[in-house]
Amino acid sequence: KNEVEQSPQNLTAQEGEFITINCSYSVGISALHWLQQHPGGGIVSLFMLSSGKKKHGRLIATINIQEKHSSLHITASHPRDSAVYICAVPYGGSQGNLIFGKGTKLSVKP
Amino acid sequence: KAGVTQTPRYLIKTRGQQVTLSCSPISGHRSVSWYQQTPGQGLQFLFEYFSETQRNKGNFPGRFSGRQFSNSRSEMNVSTLELGDSALYLCASSPGDSGVNEKLFFGSGTQLSVL
């Protein structure tokens, strides 16, 4: 069983739709990262959260520490949101030692 | 502020050779971490350096090594390359002094192809 599991693996949406990507983890953590990777490889950190909810523009991330579950929501999706979204949890007490989910490939059609 | 810079962007090597990749962190960041990304295994943690000391190491063979210099720039080296080492190698930096609650800043990666 993977320690960090994401669902769905692939997601196709129409422009304007509300999108939810889920991440469940089995390792004990105090923070969780949501990352975005566009074709070409570069990774951008979207959120780092340890409790509650964070919002940045059309993106919202929530985490439930007791249930070991986090969600990433995209409101009013746009084709430029097409990317792979990856959740990652710190392991071993330092910020760089991360266990990654397999990623969710999102394609938003105009 | 300049972002995280990785060089080279692309690299082609043959089996048995060795390779050195470089990562320059954001100015003021003292923590640098390295990751390997392959289609089969996804992203995996290689190692993390803080103030020239290796703080953590992932589950990779001893052919994978790294170091960090006094200016926080980091290099990773892979010796005796194997076909399976073909991957995108990413580094990320962070200030390094706030425990696990720090945002990471990633470089664009080095795409290594082993023939």
C-alpha cells in the first residue's frame, strides 16, 4: 500500500468546472505540500499546509489531520490549469525529505 | 530574487560513465534537496543538505552522492551510470530553519538520458 495515495489518477474537465483532487496518507505528518508540474518538468509549490484551509486565487487546499486526508479544489477551471498535481508529505523530520503521491493529470478542455 | 538554477538542462551519457549535476539555491536558502523523477517510480527523495551537512538520505545506492558548498550551492554525482538512471533530476531549496513547515522552491530540473 502506498503511503501517499492520490485520486483520481487522470481527470478531464470542461472549462469552468469545479475540480477536486484528493490525497490520503498513512504516514504521520505535520504538513502537506500540493505541487503543480507542467509539461517540461518544472514544479511549482502551490500550498504548504498543516491545518485547516488555504486559498490562493481560484485554488483552495484543505487538510484534515485526524482523517489523514487533504483536498485540492480548483474553481472555474481554465485550460491553463492543465498540469499534473502532486501531493507530498514530509518524512523524517526535515522539510526536504518528502514522500510523494503518484500525481493527478488534469486536462481542462476549452 | 533569482530562482533555483539547475545546470545543465539536458545531459546524455553512456552506461558506465559518471555525471555531476549542479543546483544553485535561492539566495539566503541554506537547505537543498534532490529528487529523481521517472515515469515508473514517480518522484523519489534522494538527499537533503543543510549548511554543508547531509541531513537525510533516501533509499538509493551508494553510486548516488552529493555535497553542498559554503555558498549553499549543491552538486550531486552519479557514478557508473545505468540505463535505469535515466530520469529528471530536480532540486529544491528552502530557508532550512523552520522544520517541516517550509515551502520549497524547485528548479527546472536536469533531464539525464543514459544510453
